[in-house]
Amino acid sequence: MSAYDELMSFERETGALAQVAGRLGWDQETMMPRGAADQRSEELAAMESVLHARRTDPRIGDWLEAAAGEALDEEGAAQLRHIRRSYERANRVPAKLASDLARLTSRAHRVWAEARADDDFAAFAPVLAEVVQLKREEGAALAAGGDVYDALLDDYEPGASAVQLAEMFGALRPRLVALRQAVLDKPQPAPLEGTFDEQAQMKLSRMVAKTFGYEMARGRLDKSVHPFTAGSGDDVRITTRTNALDPFNCLYSTIHEVGHACYEQAIRGGYRFTPLGQGVSMGVHESQSRIYENQLGRSRAFTGWLYERMTELFGDLGIGGAEAFYAAVNRIHNGYIRTEADEVQYNLHVLLRFDLERALIAGDLEVADLEAAWNERFAKDFGFAVDKPSDGVLQDVHWSAGLFGYFPTYSLGNVYAGCLNKALRAAEPDLDAQLAAGDLEKATGWLRDNVQQYGGLYEPRAVIEKACGEAPSEAPLLDYLEAKFGALYGL
Amino acid sequence: MSAYDELMSFERETGALAQVAGRLGWDQETMMPRGAADQRSEELAAMESVLHARRTDPRIGDWLEAAAGEALDEEGAAQLRHIRRSYERANRVPAKLASDLARLTSRAHRVWAEARADDDFAAFAPVLAEVVQLKREEGAALAAGGDVYDALLDDYEPGASAVQLAEMFGALRPRLVALRQAVLDKPQPAPLEGTFDEQAQMKLSRMVAKTFGYEMARGRLDKSVHPFTAGSGDDVRITTRTNALDPFNCLYSTIHEVGHACYEQAIRGGYRFTPLGQGVSMGVHESQSRIYENQLGRSRAFTGWLYERMTELFGDLGIGGAEAFYAAVNRIHNGYIRTEADEVQYNLHVLLRFDLERALIAGDLEVADLEAAWNERFAKDFGFAVDKPSDGVLQDVHWSAGLFGYFPTYSLGNVYAGCLNKALRAAEPDLDAQLAAGDLEKATGWLRDNVQQYGGLYEPRAVIEKACGEAPSEAPLLDYLEAKFGALYGL
């Protein structure tokens, strides 16, 4: 065997173990008995310890060195690039810190879930302070003298920097603020009202998931507090949640996760368990979930088809037709919750978190002051006050899980989705006719062929640029939003 | 740290990883998408490879040697005894054979499930032949010149031998055959008839599981093809199955698994993830499941309480009272399926498998001839012919999973349950009054205090002997069965 083959055999086994560890996370959110949390922390720590030992195994360094002299194709070179980056990063984090973090975040997650249920930020703050402290230590170890936050961000969006993102967000913000204000000054369309059987919502979700190309034979749909996608290849599981008063919450959470899941299911089978066998970055991942959810799922054409399906399932929706239904789906509304935010305001939620977590990691903001800082910033951006912590600082799972640097990739994903939508519309002039018939095959096929199949083969910005034929920018997203909501609200 | 402490720290991490691997098995039977089977095989093989490397890690040998000179209490000495046995056995099995077996049995399990659904033994035979071949290799490696089947048996029942078991089964058989014939010569009581809502069956199962002391906060109940228990400590999951025509199948499968699960949940918390932190053998495990299911769950007293609960849930059962209900629960009936067999005939099913699998491992029987051998032996023991493979040679999961040596522990467990029942009745003279009130606290408490809490602290026969105050023998089981069914059938 060549050094490259030996290295890849080792990497595939590590990849298989990482899949197992990831499935423990899925289990924790969907199936695990509540009394098993402490035991689970030990199990996760043991898995993390094994994975850390493999990721820092000095043989990887030897294999990398030997393989550098071997003739490799584009895929082989990309594998080595990923492995080298991961090896260098893993070696910077001490094993004890990695296993402490795994144990702590498992506990923090449980404390967060209880604090959220009790609307009690003070109950969460001490363990969050511990998480922030360990993430600072991890970031400092990774940064090796560079920016600590950028070092954390690199885990989710290789090659991105906070300064670069802040600049992009700076360009987004004025036009979004202007659009939001213009829309909120207009009369609002009627919302969908009534109660909607939660089992029927799940049935609809399953049907729509299949319509968007999600393969149930290689996945499953369950409920959890916070919707998520777990796994790669032939075992990609998604979750959603139900609210009897709001069927769109369940449905669009499902479509969002289906975007993530289709990406993972579509990656070339030969990449299984290797660094190429998963989505290349959180930003590119989010571009898939958001284009499925918004540019496709909330389009006039698709909502026309959806209106018929929901009328069949729930009876008369009392909304007076497909046009009013489309307006209800896209209604701009004041709200506290990021995951329920409309397309116009969503990125304002993300910017809030991005700025707060940068300040936490930099030490410019203490966890003890986080709730006040959140509430102050929220009132400033949204014009009204947070009513309770579960609608504010406790609403998201991310910080309890130690995912600092994750939030900005949501907005980056929206920007990429804007770029991809522009290119897809150019490539498929008949797209609206297909969407109106509930036919997503060409749209999702274009995304599969131009983005999803490649997995980690190309760098994040490169895969978007290759698909779109131009460098990514925030302009297509803004143009799309202004056109759509301008028409909807008669601006 | 002493050598003992270092060893135990290493063992606890291995134990945590083994729990994770075990939960993959649970997931495979309950949650896994069907298209994920190949991928899952790779994941299991990767976990097995990690576990095998840890179980054969030469540091264990060094630690064992150094710890032998340290002053240890009874628990420490028991830990070392288990670790030494496991280490010696693990080192005898080559890593490649262990990982080949994990991969093969994962595939074999899937092929078995399909073959069973299709009633096609020929579809299963080739992969089963591969399993038998690898198990022979494994047994030969473990036996180191001794008996190959005994070496496999030792994985499930340390210290037992096939010759010793054959002798015990020989003493059981004549009185069971005589009892069975006497009972079948009598008129049969009416069975329970009708259809029973399967969701209501699951609801009843949940209620009865709690009544028997199963802690739902540290477990969960799902459905699977073959009921089983998975996990230890604070995460002990059980499964059952439903059949609209036979609520007793679901209910008594549940109670059976609850016996296993309560054993695991009751083990001293300080033993978590260590060799003492799980049931000491399959025979002792089965003694718990069978005493819960039969001596307690199928008693006249408990079925009186159950009759009231089922009448509340399903309405009039059309059986004419608690006495007739008791007779229906304990009705002796011809049947194909081991897990549905009555107390009188159950061990005849086990003996059939014990003899066939000994012959397979010894090479006296080829897999190609297994179906014919099964059918011939079944007709001889039960007096009628097997109608289809899913009622015969394909009914059990065990061989597809490579569990040769497992079956005889079922009958050993029945013998132990007979012994424990005798001792429990002596210790709790008011037991029937408690059972009639649906109060299992004292019965399960006695088992918890005298057997379950110890986990692996005492050797299998020793823990039964300690609980009963006398050496285990088949006599109490036979006395119990003859008294119970003699009274029921007016012999």
C-alpha cells in the first residue's frame, strides 16, 4: 500500500467513528432517557478521547509527508489538503481540553434545556461561563498567536475571517433595515389562523421532504426541541418540531433540514467516511437549506402547489386563495425567535449573535452581562423588548454546545443562496412552472450537480463561484429580497 | 495512581465505548434507515476494531501484573478476575478475525431479516455458513486446544461446560416430556379471543413495566422484530412487539425484557462502565427475565390483578372471569415459536437449538442440512411438522449475530429462576397477597437485594447459591411446574 492508501484507510475508520459519535448527538436530542445524561457525558468524552487520539496520531504526519511525493489526482490532493488542516488543528488542542469540552458541553446542554424550560438565564450562566472560558482556551491554542475568534470560525468556515464577514454584513445591513422599515409601514396581510393537527403536520412534512428529494430509505424524520440534521452518506437523519397553531414552523423547519440532508445524501458515494464525504462548510451547507426553504419553498409558484396540498389535508384554510396564502407564508412579523424569523429580518438576528459572541470570546463582554446585552441590542434592532429569556438569550442551542463561530455562517449561507438562486433561475427558465406543479426535480438536480455532489472537493467560496460563474457577493440576495417583498407589499 | 487505579480508569473508558457500540445495535433494530445497512457495517467494524485494540492493549497485562501485588478489597479482586479473563480471551482472537466477524454478522443479520420475511432459508444459508466458519475459527483460537463449543459458551456463561449442561438438561427432559404429554391429553381451556388495539397494548406494556419497577427515566420501550434489552446503568432500553390477535405476546415479552432491564438498572452505581457493572452471565440474566415473566407475571395472584387492568383497558374480555383468564394465560398449546412457548415446552425448544448448534460448531452438521435437521428434530419432539422457515430455522436472530453458545443459557436461566422462586416464596410468605394487589415491590426488591445489585461481583453459580442458601439444581423448577400445571389441568 502507498502512504496515501494507508492514510486513507486510517481516515475512513476515523470517519466511521465520527459518524457514531455524531449519532450519539442525534440520540441525545430525540431518544435518550432523561436520566441518562450523566452517563452519556462519559460516553461522549470516551468517544472524543478516541477521536482526538486518532486525529493527533503522529502516523498521520508521517503519512502526509510520504504522500506529498506521490502522484495524486484532484480528489487525492483535496483529501490531503483537508487531512493536513485537520491534523495541524487537532495537534494544537491538548487532549485534556478536548475531552473536558466534550464533557462540559454535554452537561451545559442539559442545563440549558432546563433553564430554557424554566425561563431562568441565571441557572444557565455559570455553566455557560465555563464553556466560554474553555472555548477561549481552545481558540487561543488554535490561533497560535492569531485572532482567537477567527480560529474558532475556521472550524465552521475554513478561510473566512470575522473582519471579512463584518464587512459583508455591513453591506447587507442598510438595505435590509430600509426594506424592513418599508414593509412594516405597510398594512400586513392576514396570517393563517386555526389549529392544525400535529400528526397531520408531520405527515405533510414527510410528503414535502420526499418532494424535495430527501430519501427516507437513507434517513428518518423525528421531533426535537431544535430542528437539526445529523449524519452523512446513507444515514442522514433530520428533525423538526410541531406547534398546533403554526403549521409553517414544522413545515419550513423540515424543508430547511431537508436542504442540509440532501446535500449530505448527494455527495459522491466513493467519498464515504473521508474528509470529502461531508458538506464543505457550514456556510455552503446553509446555502442549501436556505435555498430549499426560501427561494424554492417560499416562492409564489411552490406555495400555490402547497396551498392545494394543505387544503386537501386540513380542509378549507380560511385564507381566501393561493395569493393570500403566499402572502401569509411570507408575512413580515415582529418576533423574538431566529428560527421563525422571516427572510427580511433573519439576518438581523444573526448579526446580533455574531457581535455578542465575538465580544464574549474577546473578553469584552462577561456572561453575567450577556442577558442584559442581548435585551438591549434586541430592543435597538427590532424596536421592542424581549419578554422572557426563552424568547431571547436562551432560545438557541448553539452556545450550550460550544459552537462559537457558527452563527455568522447562517448569514453567509443566505448570501450564497442568493447567488445560487440567480444562477439556477438563469439555468432553468421554466423553474416556476415546475415549482407550481410540485416538481422539484430539476431545481434540486441542478444543486446536486453543481454543488452537493462535490462534498469537500472544492473550497467553500470556490464551489459557489464555480456553480454561479461569478464571485459570491451579497447583491443577488438583496436584489431578490427587494424584488420579492417590494411586489408583495406594493412598495 | 496505583496500577489498579490506572487499569480501572482505562477499563471505564473501554466500558463507555462498549456502551456506545451496544447502542448502535439498539439503533439498528429500532431506528436505523433500511438503506444504511452497509454503512452501519463499517461503523460497527470501526468500533469493534477500537474495542479489540483496547481489550488486547499490552498495558493491561502490565497493570494486571503490578496490581496483583496491591492490597484490594473484594470488589477490586473481582474486577481483576474479570479483566484478567477478558484480557486472556481477547488476546487469543486475532484483530482481523474480530473485525471480520463484526462486519459479517452485521450483514448476516440483514440477510436473515430479509430471508425470514421471504421464508427462504436458502437465501440465508450461504452467509450463515460463513458465520459458522468464522465462529469455529474464533472458538478454536479461544479454546487453545480445549473444546471449541465450550470456549464459545464461556462468553455467555463463564465456568459452564456443554457436558455439564447436557447432564442437567438430561435430568429436566423426562419429567418435562411426561408433564407435557399429561397436560396435552387433557381438555384445553379457552384461549383469549378477539382483536386488541396495538397502541393500547403498548400502553399496557408501559404501565406493567413500571409496576415491575422498570425506571422509564433511565430507559425506554420501543418495538422491534425480536424483543431485546440493550445497555447498562442509566440507559437501559427494552423492546417488544405487538400482534393485534395476541396481547399476551406483547405484554409478556415486555415483562421478560423488564426482568433483564431491572437487573441492569439495579447494579450498584459505582460499578458503572466497569466489568462489575453488568449482569454476571446470560444464565443469571435469564433467571431474572424468567422469574419476572413466569413465576411472578404468570402467577394466579398477579393474573387476577392483570385481568382487572385489561378489562378496564379493552372492555369485557369474553373469558368469563379471573380464573379462566389465568388458565388462558397459562394455556399449553402446540406452537412453533420459542419466544411464544409456554413454560412446560419452552426448554424443549432450547434443547433442540443447543444440540443443533453444537453439531454445527463440531462440524457434524452442515448449514446446507440445517433446515432439514431442524424440521426432523422438531417433528420428533413436538409431534407435528414445521410449516415454514420463519416458524422454524429462521425464527431466531441469534445465529445471524454469531451468538453460538447463547441458547443453552436460556434453560439454565429457567433452572436458576426455579431456585430463586423457591427462596423468594420462603422469604416472603405474603407474596401472593401482594401480587394480587399489583404490588411487586417486595418481590422485585428481594431480587434486587439478593441478586441484581451485585452485578459481576460474584460468579454466576455463586450468586444464585448465595441468594438461595443452597446449590442450584433443576428440582425446584420441576416441582414448581408440576404443581402449577397439575393444579391447572387437574392431573
